Amino acid sequence: MDAVKMTLIFPYLGFFLSLFIRSVYIGFFFSLATLISSLFINVGYSDEILIAEKIGFSISLYVDGLNILLIWLTTGLFFLVFLYAIVEKRERKDEYTFLFLLLESLLIPSFMTKNVLVFYFFFDATLIPMFFIIGIWGTGRKVYSAYKFLLFTFFGSVLFLVSIIYLGIEFFSSEGRLSFELEDLIKVAGQLDFQTKALLFLGFFLAFAVKIPLMPVHVWLPDAHTEAPTGGSVILAGILLKLGSYGFLRFALPLFPDVVKEYWQIIAVISLAGIILGAVLALSQEDMKRLIAYSSVSHMGYITLGSVAFSGDKITYEGLQGAVLQMVNHGIATGALFFIVGMIYERTHTRMIRDYSGIARKVPIFTFFFFIFALSSIGFPSTGGFIGELLVIFSAMRSNIIFGVLVAAGAIFSAGYLLYLILRVFFGAEKSDINNHIKDTSFVEFLTLVPLAIFVFIIGIFPGYFMKIIDGGVEFVWKHLLQ
């Protein structure tokens, strides 16, 4: 059995086994097996599974530079979530394990398939386990936040399904066989009139805009992030949001290149609004998780902006590169920040910034890690966030000087709210009520954070290696947008 199929099967095996053996260690061992098998996946892998021979319906599995880093990010973050879950104070850990294994088993194939209908199925199916994760193990208004997450993301993708079915019917009418494979739908989409393509693109774009999320359809995210348990926030920020940006790059751009060329400035303005307003709203937050949630809105705007940054009538290659790198860096850095806030919350039972001051003296290791991941989120040189953010800013400058200035301003705001958070929480005069009983990282918590910190610097110091990996996938999108 090859590495791709093993990576797909292990989470399902763990999921079914967790029904009978109720232990968080099932999640730990099967997520570790999934991570190890994913590291042996070769870029360029391609396979096809025939589902219905009479009507010619099949599902393809494909690995290229556009998804391999996201597959590794997925398997890596799930392993770390289960590692941390071993020591995390959590009720009903058996059900917690069951749902996270189910979520992993749905996320991995969503990144591997080029069948748009299959992608939609996994895209929406991931809502179910995350809904229960937030609703059962969340805090505060957890049920309200879970329903808000579910309803926004589900109804946001209704037109996405309609668009997919329309393209599938068009292909069946012209070819006499049923297919929802990306290459087949690209052919049929190219034969449609512009108005029809624009409406179909709207169905795709709305679903991805809600998932990313872009303003003004971002309103579900702050509540979901704030009330989700630590593992839920890590996976939501690190991976689930990437389904939107990945789907936009993988499917929407190659299917509707002429629509994107016509309306890219509107998408760019929406992205810039998210970058600026997300950062401004982050500055006004008193809840640490809510601040980081709004930072996600801001940082995800960089990804969509890089994805549509045209210079003249040509898409900027470096913008696409920056978008993919930013997806990975955001997943690592923001996921890590949610880990740390969750670990501190478990000790103090408060996320309010005003309740903290000067805890660096008590928790120097937490402080060190938080500072590293904040620097990466800011885009500091030699960290993972630097090269992706720089490429997006450069592509924005080439597209429109005003766009470039605004996105650079967003980077400055980003530094502002994260440094504000660090200074308020970790430095200043100590507050005895918090500082008297807060403790630094445990051994398992340290092991959870170390790999993320290492990869922040590996990506930042050796970006050329990762850019070489993603080039094939980026080139696929770039060539279609040049047509």
C-alpha cells in the first residue's frame, strides 16, 4: 500500500477503533502513524478510483505543490493536538478523540482530490465534527457559537453545490459521461458565456469567502474561535480556514480565469478591507483568543490578495507563491498562538488581557515561544511569515501602488496588536492573583510547541526549498490565469 492511501486510511482506522477502545492514546498513535506516512508522499502522485463504470464516474487523488504542504500541516497539527490532549484537562476525552479523528479523516482527502463534487462533500462534512467539538467542549456561549459556525458555513456553500452540479450537467450533455474532475470542468466552463461563468464563480467565491473568511462574512469566526476548546481553535485556524483559500486557488481560479481577470480588483479591495479592519478590530479586543481570531481575518486577507494580484492583464507569479506560503505560515504561527493561550487559560481560567501583567518572570518558556510565533505572524525576517508576506506586498505593489501601501500598513497594524498583547500580558508589574499560581510549560506542552517553533525558522531561513516544492502547483494555477 502506498503512502497516500496509508495517510488516508489511518485516521479512519483510528476513528472506528476509538468506538471500541475509549482512550486518547488511540488518537495519539493513529495521528502519529498518519503523520509518518504523509512524510513519504511523493509530489506528483496521481491515482484514479473508478466509482461507477457505466456512467464513467471516478475520483482522482492528486498530490502537487499546491497541497503537499497543507497535507503535512494537517497531519502535523493533528498529531500535536492529540499529544497535548494527553495532559489537557478535558472531560469525555474518548468522544473528543473520536471527533478529532473523524475530522482528520475528512480533511486529508479534501486536500488530495481534484474532483470538485468530492471536495464539496468533504468541505461541508468537516462542519459536523467541528460543530460538536465547539458545542460540547467549548466555553461561554459555546452552543450559540457552534450553531453560528454551522449555519454560516453551510448556507454559504449552497450556491457552491449548485454551481458544481450545473458544470457537471453541462459536461454530461457534451461528453455523454458524468465527471466532476477539475480538468473536465475547466473544458466545459471555457465554452460557457461570460455571464453564466460569472454567476457560477459567485457560487464558488461565496463559499470560499465564508470559510476563509473575508469581510463582511467573517462574523462567525471570532465567536467560534473564542469559545472553541484549545484543540478546536488550533485546527480551525490552522487547517479548516485553509479549505477556503485552497479551494479558491485550486478550483475557482483555474475554472473561471476570465471572470477573475474582470473582477480581481473587487476581490482585492475585499481582501484589503479584511487586512486593515481585522487588524484594527484586533487592537480593540480584551480577550486574547478573540484578538488572535481577528488577526486570522487580517492574515487570511493576505492570501486572497496574493491569489488575485494582477499586474496589467497578467497574474503575478510571486503573489501566488506568497499566498501558498502564507497559508502554511498562518497555520503554524496562529495555531501555536492558540495552543499557548489555551495552555495559559487552563492554569488561570481567564483570557482577559486586563487580568494579566508581568507573567514573563513566572513563565519564561511560554513567553519565549509566544514571542517567536508573534514575530512569525508579524512577518519578521528569518521567520516563516517573512517571505510569504513580502511576496504578497511586492505583488500588491506591482498591481496597484495604493494596494501595496495599504497591505504594508496592515503589516504595521499586525505588529501593533501583537506587541500590545505581549507587553500587556507578559511584561509590566506583576499581578499577585494570577502570578502566584501560574506555572510554566510542562514537558508535554514543551514538546507540543517545539516542532512548531522549529518549522517557523526552517521556513524562514530556507524559503527556497519550500518555494521549489510549491512551484508545480503554483504554475498550474498561473498558466490557467494567463489564458
